[in-house]
Amino acid sequence: MIADWSHQIVLTASILSWFIIGAGLAQTAIYLLQLIVAAYALSMRPPVARSALLWHRYGDVAPPIALLVPAYNEALNVVESVHSMLALEYPNFEVIVINDGSKDDTLQRLIDAFRLVKFHRPYEEELAHQPIRGLYSSPMTERLFVVDKENGGKADAQNAGINVCRAPVFCVIDGDSILEPDALMRAAQPFIDDPERTIAVGGTIRIANGSTIEAGRVREVHLPWRLLPLLQVVEYLRAFLMARLAWSRINTLMLVSGAFGMFRRAEVVAVGGFTKGSMGEDLDLVIKLHRHMRDTKRKYRIQFVPEPVCWTEAPETLSVLARQRTRWQRGALECFFRYRSMLFNPRYGRVGFLGFGHILIVDVLGPVAEVLGYILIPAFWLLGILSGEYLLAFTSLVFTYGVCVSVCSLVLEEAELQRFPRARDLAVLTAVAVIENFGYRQLNNFWRVKGWWQFLRGNQGWGEMTRTGLGGAKK
């Protein structure tokens, strides 16, 4: 009896160990593929054109664009962000701020800063959303409009903005974000070069904490002085310059960030707009676009362009960051299971196999496998089921590979964007790229497992995202 019991324990341990190893190897293969493809994509890109040259080439043919800015309790940053958008270097655009029933004085700050007055603008309600309480325009600029509506969530606010806007292309941006002056022109370039096929474009999101911001622009780039935002700087470099550049190269980009993404309005309306109540409305929309274009058998492109940069405020406390990451995890799981019929479905080609395969391995199985590894591998070693050599090899592989991926992402960033001119900043980021693998990565995976648990329980709360504000001076 004891022998049978021991055999079952060893068998279970072996199965779990192979699951952990298999999931780890699959993630390793994906990250290695991303790194190789991203490096190749960067090597094939032409030199980055100066802003003046872009204006000379595309100023007369650039499509009209509407910037949609959903804002909920964004009083700290919304005025600064709107100033940034109004100062963008683009020939034909409008800024539409959608106040989604904010509980703070977001709307009042906009009224005071831009002397807003109510006005009437006809529009068709092609997408459903909560009632609009009023439309505002500014006598200071004809580019700015504000939509005041009842609270319905971010996706609901974006749908209201899509209805009100008149441009063929719209750009969604968070109310706490700041675009670089030439970001819109650079992001619009694929729509100009390939207007028939391009339906969505994403840009780079960067951490603004610690930088000097004046009059809605990032005047001096500095690294955050706190460790938590500093860790997120490296994390964002890896997510955007490695992962999204690689998937974009093979037209399998599954996520255009809701903080800064550009879309063709007609295609978004055709798929029903943003899904109301979704925890991952940006991921959800891109998946719907892939499905729609594949179902209708139309050629299309969803691209990531690294040069246009959007600066945003990163959480500076563990509690706020934890809420953000658990919500992201719930969003990924929600979208995966909502569109699970696309997984490995030949009808959807590389999107079904590579795109959804990536979500399955990295977002669905990855966090569970990694956390099980943190707990079970040492436990099996203590029980004598696994050898010390295996434990050492497993631990060394996990940390060495994590450091390698982070450092290589930093190298790609410096080769392409060169946003950190000081050698000291690069040295600090290199050190952080090593440090993040010893504690921060593990903490992230525990938050993602918590997100799994919340998803299973049907938790739909966003949680309060406390802001400190993108103030003027460097901290």
C-alpha cells in the first residue's frame, strides 16, 4: 500500500515536472523567436526620417484623424495631455475627449482650461453606448471637442467617441498620456503607404515617471527615481520593441495598446466597435478585426511602428500595480476564451496558430506553470524526488534566460530609438534588466495567477488606479 502511494506521488511529481518544463520550453522558444524576428525586422527598416522630412513627404496626403481620449477621473493629467495633443505636428486632426462620468473634476478642469461651451453636432449612433449629456467646443481652438456622458466604462466611452468623430481614421489614447509631437504623423505613415490594406497601427508606450514635462511635452527624458517604475521601463521595452515588432513583421499582431492605437473607422464599426465591459478591450478589438478580415477573405495589415512614442504614467505602488496586472490577466483570459474557436483553426491561418498559440502558452498556461515551478520544484527537491543537479540547472536556466531576453531588448531599443542619451541611464537599465528577474518577475506571475482566480470567480472590477500626476519637474 505504501509502495503504491509512493509510486503515485512520484508519478504525479513527474507529470507536473514535465508540464512545468514543457511550458517553460514553449515560452523560451516563443521569446527566442520574437527576439530573432524583431532583430531582423529592425535590420530591414530604413533609417528613421526626420520630422520635417515626414511633413514634406506626407503633409498633403495624410488622412484626417480624430484623437479619442476616454477620461475617467483623470483630473491630474487630462489638461496636460490635451495640450500635448493640440500641439501635435499633423495637418488635419481633431481631439475628442470623452468624459466617462468622472467622479472627480475632470470635466470642470477642461472647461476652465479651454473655456468650453456647449454646442450641437449631428452624429449617427452606429455603436451603442451610454447617453451623452452634452457636447462642448472651445473658442480657443477649433480642433478640440469634449463629450460628457454617463459612465459606461472605457470601451463604452470609446464607442461614443467613434460615433461623434467624422474622420476616416481615429486614434485612441489614454487621458493620462502624452504624445511626442511627430507621433501622429509617424503612426499614420502605414495608412498613407498602404491605404487599402492597413486597418490598425500601434506605437510605442514609454514610462514618463521622472522625466521633465512642460506645456504638454516631455522636454527631458530621465529614468524614474523609484525602483518600481524603473522595473516597468525595462518591462515595456521588452513588450513593445521585441514582442510587438516581431508579431507585426509576420502580420500576427494580437494587441494594439489602448494607450495609443490608430484604427480605420469603417472596419471598427463593421465589427461592432469596442466590446462593452471587456477587461481587455484593446486585445478584444484587434482579435475581432483579425476574425472579420479573415472571414471576409480580405487582405489586410495590422502593424506596429516603433518610432511614434506615447508617454504614460506608470504605477508607483505595489497595490496599484497589482490591480493593473490582475486586470490585464483577466482581460487576456476573457478574450482567449471568448474567441477560443479561432485557436489552431486553419481558417484563421497564422493568427489562429501563432497568435492564439502565443496567448495560450504565455497568458493562459504560462503564469500557472511558472508559479507551480516556484513552489513544486524546490518542494520535490526537499522530498528527494528531484536531484539537486536538476534543481540547480532549472534555476540557472530560468534566471539566465530571463536576463538575456531583457538585456537583448535593451540593445534593440538603443539600436532603434536611442531615447536614453546618457551612458549612465543605459548602465542603470542594464542593471535593472538583471535585477527584475530576481523577485519582480516572480511577483508579476503571482499577480497573474491571482488574475486567473478572479477570472474564474467572474470578478469584473477595474479597481482604483491612483495617479500622482505627470507634473512639470523631474523628481
